[in-house]
Amino acid sequence: MRRVRAAGLLDRRVRYYVWASALTAAAFVAGWVVFVLLGDTWWQLAVGAFLALVFAQIAFLGHDAGHKQIFASRRANYRYGLIAGNLAIGLSIGWWTSNHNRHHAHPNTEGADPDAMGVLAFSGERARAGRGIRRLIFRYQAWLFFPMLFLEGGSLHRASVRAVLRWPIPNRVLEGALLATHAAAYLGTVFLVLPPGKALAFIAVQQGLWGFYMGCTFAPNHKGMAVLPEGDNTDFLRRQVLTSRNVRGGAMTDLGLGGLNYQIEHHLFPSMPRPNLVRAQPIVAGFCAEIGVPYHETGLFESYAEAMAHLDEVGRQASLRPA
């Protein structure tokens, strides 16, 4: 922390986020303008694919706001998250922040990390405990992983609505109103411009590819890394480093993965602005080498191979018959 702070890497980078927000907003508006101008044509599926990429970039900015990376003020970050998340892409910033903070506090920890308690099994113990359809999914999870990602967009919307209706998140009425505004504007525009069949195809492509893209950015981060048992008391630094994987690459990797390729640095310093993560990487890697903590970094495709191999190994422990 002393080394990172001395390097100024926790300082806000508002100018960077102004430009990133402006360019992303311009792409968002341009995508919908082209959609309206094209009208009734199957070329709209290409627009859907483009907007899937834009939705993901907006989600990355909402992620940064949720971690208070953009502004010094908590309120300003929250308002940014409302616009980027609830209004622009239909994802509740209140739900996401609550869920994601639990993940950051206990990454890859059984019984504590919500990402480790979802539809996939990260450990043999959880795989063997599955029953019915869940056991079947666990058994073939390595094969089902990428196909299931096409459902991730719908899952994010459902979780957002459920949280607004049932969770004690702040500003539930405001969040719900913005989610409803997004849904009305999105569905209204699509069905006004396209006939029902093409409209449904556009939604399937746009939402499916958005979810697929989001899932592909999450896959390299923790899958295949250390899984900690419930109640584990590993110290903070080791808990974050040993459960996370970095992905090597240049500017395109940084853009494509929204800075999440610096997963170790992000978990150690979640409020660090995204453009500073690349500068923090050699500091963190060097420090880990000094104290003998393994620091894992690999290429993008190698990260997927490691993650899928782990899911397959765990899945094989899920017998198709109840124990």
C-alpha cells in the first residue's frame, strides 16, 4: 500500500473517465441511431452485435463507479452507476455493488463468495453435493459453460429486478423506476422499428452476445485458482492473490477485458482507477516475489484452458447418481 500510494496510483483519473464515458456514450447513441435509420432489415442483427459490445463497455464503467474508482464522492459514483447501469443497460447498481462486494471480501470462498455458489461448482465438495439437474450441470459444466453464457444477460436483468423488489438496497424506488424506463425504451424502440419476428431475433442476438461477452471477461479471473473452504482465515493479501489470475496483453486486451485482466491488482486495490492498474502490476508482482507469494499470470487463451480444465476436473467428481 505504501509503494502504490507513493506512486500516486490511488489518485483519481477523472479526465480518463470523461473521455471513456464520452466515447462510449457516442457509440451507444450511434448504435441506436443506426438501428432506427436502418429500419426493417435483417442487417439489424449486426447492429445488435455492435450494441452488445457497447453494453459491455458501459458495464465496465458501471463496475468502476461501483468500486468508487471514478470520483472521490460516494454519491457521485453512485449516480454515475445509476445512469450507466440501471438506465443505459438495465442492470441495478445497488444489486451489483452489494453482490460484488461480497465476492471481493471472500473470493473463491465456499459459502461466502456468491460467484462460487452459482450454477457452477468450483470445488469437488460442492460438485458431489449437487442433486438432480444441478448435479447434471456440474458433471458437464466444462462443456456447458460457454453455451450458458448466452443466458447471462437475461440472468443479470432478472437478478436486478429481484433485488429491487426483495432486497433492502438503498433507493429501491429510484432504481426500479430507472430499470423500468430502460425496459420501456429498449423494448419500445425495438418493437416499433422491427416486426415481432425480427425484433425477437434482434433481442436474442444483442442480449445473448452481451451476456456471452460479459461471461468471457469474468471466466479468466478466478476459475481454476485456489478455492478456500468456508470459514477460511487466510490473510488478506494471500486470499486475494492466490484466488486470482492475471491475463497478459496490451492495450486491446485492457480495452476488451475492461481492465479486469489485472485481476490481482484490482482485488488488492479495488478503488484504484482502471488506467492505473497496468502501472501497479510490476509493483505488486515484485512485492509478491519478495515475500514468496505465488503470482499467477498467463495469456488469454491459456487462461480459458486452465479454467475449463478445472471445471472439467471438478465436474468429474459429480456422480450422476445421488451419493
